[in-house]
Amino acid sequence: MDERKRVVIVGGGFAGLYAGRKLEKLLPAGTTELVIISPTDHLTYSPLLPDVTASVLEPRHVAVSLRQALPKHRLVVGHATSVDLEAKTVTVSRSERGQVDEGTQVISYDRLLLAPGSITRRFPIPGVSESARGVKTITEAAFVRDHLLSQLDAADSLPSDPRFDAERAERMTVVAVGAGYTGTEIVAQTHRWLTRVADRWSNIDVKDVRWLLIDVAPAVLPELGPRLGEYALGKLKGRGIDIRLGVSVASVEGNVINLTDGTPVPSRTLIWGAGIVANPLMGTLGLPLDRGRLVVDAQMRAADDVWAVGDAAATPDLAKEKPADGPQPVTPPTAQHAQRQGTQVGKNIAASLGVGIAKDYVHKDLGLVADLGGTTAVAKPLGVELTGLPAKIVARGYHLYALPSMANRVRVLTDWALHALLPVQAVALNQTRPEDALITTAQNTDIYPKAEDKPKVG
């Protein structure tokens, strides 16, 4: 009988990878079996997906191999669709094109780390599920890039006849929902990219593409504060991007996107970046949730022999003062916190196995950055507000530092250099079917059992 303890990590994102690295370093060889369950064989460095959408970076260069990063782990490629806390098992299902395969695998654990991350937040708005495109996976980012080029190709091929003006306008209108990091960076970078290749079409001018960025929030990039938000707003408007705040999508009917202010917008491109929510797996556990995130203590423990971190966990933010009339704030769902929580939870799990001492998670946010394309960016490292080229240098420097692979760093740096020195690429590979790039399919949001079907624990 193998008496080794088995540590299972669910999720190959920032938190899962960094936890695995720490466990490999701390646990003596032969004392434990390390298993990581992930729907892909790589970590996607999602903060750089706007660069993929804008044809700045090659998609594979933001994918960090889990097998190379965690050589002592056994990688199980599939979706953890359920957890039996009493039997201490995880059910893993394989899925292809959004359909769960009948083949499943049940993996037992002695220690379990839940780090499945998050999915794009959606709302029950008529037509959105069938039309909106997220940009949270490499598949989605590459599809959006190719889709934009394909729409311009189609518009360029239409006859110069008033009868085709309506279709031409639909194909040359881009609507993006969400003026946070995802929506703002994608619109800013993609707009600049297409402007730089405007002379490659014969019958249309890419400068005439209509860009519309909307958000129910009253500001752009509210996380960075009013001054940097106003700077970003001014730069985007100066490029001709139409920004409407306090507005969202009411419905999508065919090729018309109806806004909540009553405006109908004919368009065939709807990019959805309206925030994120915890992976649906967390709602199936029968454990307490905080806005969909699993409630954990300061050491990131959720239950006996179970820990949770990253976007899917409501981790107390001990770096912030607890208000007198409210609960302790929780850490925001950022890659920065996921990385550091992963490292600390790795130590805590090792401590539960007799190696080291468990400690509370405490980390003060180092700041945030947003790349707006070209030499334009905004950044707030350690509370210092930066704009323009200094912010751009900080943003790119941070991403190179945060990429958890030297090989990926070199490839990304090379892509950036080539993009600056060589003619900009504008090639649609069209390798992804439209139905495979829908949020439900690309992010596999509907493969989990409903929370009401899972018996309560305790």
C-alpha cells in the first residue's frame, strides 16, 4: 500500500501554480503525491490577453506549461466538476467543445486546495449569451482578433451601393461592455492596432470603424482612482472612441444591440468584459459563500483538510483595517493576490503535513497598471500615480516580472520588440469556430451541477 499523503490542487492558474511550486520546494521527496487538476495543460497569463487580441503577442507566448513549471506534479487535464467533502474525493470530467465527456475520474485526496479561478460575469440579458464574446481565455482572445479582421474584410468586399450601407455599418461597429481593465485595455489596444493597418483595405477606412465602450459605472478604470481614470477617459475619447457611462445592454436582437438608454446600435461585434465571478464549482460544495466566493479564514482554510485561494475564495484582507460597523474586507480577485496566496497556502498545507508553521495571509497591494496601447498607459505602483511612457515602462516591467516562466518572458519581450520594429501584423487565421468562442463554451460555465442538487454539509 502507498502510504504517501496525496495533495490535490484544483486549478492551474496563478494560485494553483504558485502553491504547487511551494509544495514541491518544501515537501521531502517521496513523502507526498502531488496532483494538479486543470482544464488545460497551461496557465494563461490573462493580464496580457489584450496584447493577444491586438496582435501584439503570439497566443502561445502567454501560455505557461504546467508540466514544465511543476515537474513533480501529476497533471490531470479535465474539469473538477464536484467535490465530496465526506469521502474526500474530486470528480474530474473531460470536456470537448463545451460538452462533458462520459469519461470521468474520481481522485481521492488527503489535502485539497481549491483554486479554480473565475469566469466572466454574465447577466440574464436577452440575446447576450448567444452574441457576446469574452476575453478571458486564449481561445476567446484569438477569436476576437480574427473576428474583427474578418468583419473588416467582409465590409471591404461589399459593393459601393447604398443598399449595403446598413450591413457595412454593422460590420464596422464594435461594442465593448465593461470599462474596467479588460474592456478598456482591449478597446484601447485593438483600436490603435487597427488604425496602424488602416491602409491595407481598398474600399473602407479603418478610421471610420465605430468604437463604443459602455459601463454602468460612473468612471473608467475606477480601481485606479479619479485622476488616472480621467486621464484614460481623455486619451480614449481623443482617439475617437465613444464612451458612455451609466449605460449597459438591455437586449440583443439579431444584429442590433439595444442599450439601456434606449439607443439601438447595429453591430455584429459585442465584447463582454463586465467583471468576473467565482468558478461555479464553489457553489456546489454546500459551504458558506460570500458573493459566490468560498469563505475561508485568514490561513485560507475552508473546511477540514480543504483550503481555497484566488478569485474563487473570499480571503480576509488583513492589510486593511476592519471597519467598526462591518466585516473584515476580503482581497480583490487579482493575479497579484492569487500568486501570493498560492505561495502562502502552499506553506500552510505543508505545515499541516508537519513541515513548517502555518501563517495568516497578509499582503498589501503593490498597485495596478493598465496598458492603453502605444506609449500610453496608467499605473499606480505603491500608490504613486503615473501616466504616459513612465506608466508604460512600469506596466510592461511588472508583467515581465510576474510571468512565471523565463522562457515566456523572453518570448513576450521579443514579441514586443518585433511589434515595435516591424510592420504590424493583420492576419486572420480563423482557427476557432464562432460557437467555440462563446463564453459558455470557451469557459465551460455550464458543466457543473447546480448548488441546489448538492446536499448541505454540517
